[in-house]
Amino acid sequence: MLMTSIARKKELVSRLQTDILRWQGFKLPSAQTQAIGLGAVEKAFPNGVFPTGTVHEFVCGTPEQAAASGGFLGGILASLMQNNGACLWISTSRTIFPPALKIFGIEPDKVIFIDLRRERDVLWVTEEALKCEGLAAVIAELREIDFAQSRRLQLAVEKSKVTGFVIRTDPQKLTATTCVARWQITSLPSQLENGMPGVGYPRWNVELTKVRNGNPGNWKMEWSPEGFIPVKEPVAIKVPIVRKLKAV
């Protein structure tokens, strides 16, 4: 009887944990679940599945980081918009160059850009957009966001199941938010193919500093025609030291 009671409690706890993860946007792997293509980065999330239907935040201390975050998001949107879904990009000073989205296989006319004058208008439009079930994603460029504001966005996506992204372009203090993950993206030098002119594919240093119920980490990623691929670190080759012997 005691073993039966313990087994039932373990089963109940496991079921509750599964339900909590599902409510937070984490899905159990199944035949219908498709990975978003982030490879090892995706494994940092619970069950190894990128959480959709929730809000992610990207922290950018410089304009360069904001531009890198926008480029990296282009690769994520390429997967979220596969079923001809549209997305909204809301800001007061847009950091993304729309034609550049074609690198990631996204037609710029599938992204609706909303340029506003005031920060509070960006927050209001973002909240309303996240309530629209027909959207694939909503991206908002904000100087800052606090816990209460992020909570309103989270409540919106819990009903619509739309995935939201907040690019914090001028964070004064990394206060707590309800966002499921906190990203920091920085650009890396591209690698040219042998004998080829121009520039290589975009590369980023991808850092997850906070993952709800997951494992933070750091990765180097590159975008290619096949999608995201990990950047392999060069192997250091030890050269033997040859010492000259003095003649006696």
C-alpha cells in the first residue's frame, strides 16, 4: 500500500509539471512537433523544444547588438512563418532593413512594419497585436520594459498562442520580467569561402542568460541556406619547439 501511494504521488507531480510546462508554452516532443532549427540552442529549453505562444526578450546594450538581434530573429521568423503567416514589427526607430529579410527566405511584404512616435504607443500596439490569433509572431523594439508591462504581454499570448519578441534597445537595469527567456546576441566576423570575394554568411554569439525551467548557455551560430548551423571552434595545433644545439 505504501509503495502504491508513493507511486501515485510521483505520477501526480509529474502530471502537474507537464501541465505547467504546457501552460508556459513548452510542448512535449511528438510526431507533429517540428523543431525551429536552432540545434543545440533549442536543447536548452525544457523537453528540447523552442517555446512558442510566449514572450522572449532580447537585451541589447548597443545599436550593434540591436541590429544583430534583429538579424538573428530573422532566422527564427523563417521557421515561424513557414505556413504563410504574417508578423508585425513595431518600433519607434526601426533597426531592421526589410530587404535583408530575404537572406532568411522571408518576403518583406509578409512583415507589417508599424512605426510609432511614442514608446507607450509601441507597448499598447504590441499588446493588442499579441491578441490576434492569426499572426505568426509579433516583434516590438522598446527601450525598456518592466515586470507589470511584460505581464500584460504574457497574458495576451496565453490566450492567442502568438509568439512575441521584445528587443530591449536601451536597458538601464535588468529587472525581472515574465518573459520565458532572455537572449543576448552579438555579431561575429563572417567566414569567407576559399577564393570567394565579398562577405560570408552572418554569424552570431548566442547567449541565453535566463531560461525558465531550462539551462542557460552560450553558442556560436551561423546562418546558411540550410538554416542555423553551429560554428566549430578552430582546433589549436601544437607546433613542436625545435631548439638549436650549440656546437661544442
